[in-house]
Amino acid sequence: MPGHNVIVLGASAGGLKALSAVVSELPADIGAAIFIVQHMSPERKSELPKLLSDVSDLPATHPVDGQIFQEGQIYVAPPDHHLLVGENSVRVVRGPQENRFRPSIDALFRSAARAHGPRVIGMVMTGYLDDGTVGLQAISKQGGITVVQDPDEAEYASMPRSALRYVKVDHSVPIAKAGALLARLVGQESVPRDEFPTSLEIEIEAKIAEQEMNTKEYLENVEKIGKLTSFTCPDCNGSIWQIGDDEPIKFRCHVGHSLTGDVFSIEQTQNLESALWSAIRIMEEKVTFARKMAERRRGQEREKAADSYEEQADGLDRELTSIRDLIACGIGTQRFMEQEDG
């Protein structure tokens, strides 16, 4: 039987140190191709392939769309592009963001599970929130091996803790032992691929990331795996479908944006805050204008009209204080959500 010849690694905050520690322990003759998503700024050039090549016996590169991949090499998602694994080649595409990220760990993991099933090893590492959780679920459902960095020693524990909460994880290890574990798992026999046929949900979501469907095909397919909700996408204001009933709860919009429940709530908070700041700006202009009008009316000795404008300005000032307090409360809620697992 074949072994596990596809390794997918996902990291966010604190990932450079963790990824370097893992790949530095991988042998040059490892019988697997390694694919990495590290969340990064879309505007900045990534030096990650060079940094990983400097500490590893394996060469690391940013692949190009359609490139044939080989065992014994590391492929790193370039900034602002999803890295997706096919049977023999990779896709490098600017598909819709997932959990606010492009590249997305979930998109990489799901594509590997779809193409290689039981031959995949997936590992979620340090980072905020929960990107990687549903992708690791896909690997588990397709018979692959799931690994998570020990959250107690992760620099940022939210991602590994989320994975441990919602995925049947095969191994949870300190980062110093992860490289040796992955090298050992590569040599283990995998079960036959036909024992884990690709689920409809994984197949459709993988195609969405690859942008392989037109609008009609997309809507027909998302209806097969999701249930239309009354919510709207916080990214594009489009219609939202709930995908399945598993935890974490997951949504996908009519253009393909995908969010888990916690990220959806944070996006709503941010949109609400933006709307409230716009309201504050308009109300402050109204306060300033009302005071100006009060001053003009007093100059005309129209005291009653001046008092009316002053009362209007004072009332708006009180409402402005309430809205600012609401914003402060909203920011506090978001920080709690981001740090509750930290």
C-alpha cells in the first residue's frame, strides 16, 4: 500500500518560528511533497521560501499555477493567492477569501483531501481564531492523518485549540517533536483510496476555491450542500448559505466567501462599528451646525430659536456619548472572541 506522500501545514500568527522548527527536522529523502499556507499581508513580498530553505534540507519555493509537484520539495502559498493541491499539480488562484484569508489553510487542506484522501497528513499550528479547523475535518473525513501543535506551547493557541475541539485529531505534539513525527508518518501505509469516496460537500467547495463554476453552476451546487439563511455576507452583502450542520458552524455566500461562525460574528462587529462611526460623523456635523445656527440666531436677538438649536445640539451630544460607549463595548467583545482561547 502507498504511504502518506502529501503533507499540508497551516499556520498564522507565530508561524514562522513554528514552520522553521518543523521543516528543519524533515529528512532530504522524505517521500512526500510539503505544502504550506502561512497567513501573510497581501501587499508584501514573501521571503518565507528562502527562510525555510535556509533551515531545511528541502528546497522551498512559491509554485506557479499548474506546476507539477514533486516529493522532497516544499511549496509555499504566495501572498494573496490560494494554494490548492491537485492529483499531480497545484493551482495558484485568487479565489474568494475564506475566514478573511487568502491564502486560506482550509482551502489548501480541503483540496488535498479531495485529491489524495488517505495519503494526506495535515497539521494545524499556531494562530488566531479557527482557520484550518474545517480543512482538518475534511482530511479526517477522507481518511488522512490529522496533527495539531500542542496548544499549551503554541505562541498563539486559538487555531490548535479550535482544531482539537472540533476534529478527531490523531496526534497533538510540541512543535519540537512535530518534524520527526511527520517523517515517521510518511512511511506508514495508508488505507485504499476507494474506502473514502470524496463527499459532495468537499468536492463542491474545492471547485469553488478553484473558481471552476459559472454563476448558474455555483448557485445550483451551493444549494445542494447548504441552506439559504436570512443573513448577508459581511464582505460583499450577498446572500449567505449555511453549509451543513457540523461544528464549527460554517457559511458561504453567493460569490464564494466562506466564514465560520466566530469569524462571521467578528465581521459583523466590524461592519457595525464602521456604520456607527459614520453615524457619529454625521451627528457631529449636525451638532456643529446647530451651535452655529444658535449663535447666528442670538446675534439676531431671536432667543427662542437660538435656545431650540442649543437644545438640539445638547441632545445630539448625549446620543453621541451613548454611541461611543456602544462602540467601546463592541470592540471589547471582539477582543474577547479573538483571545478567549489564547
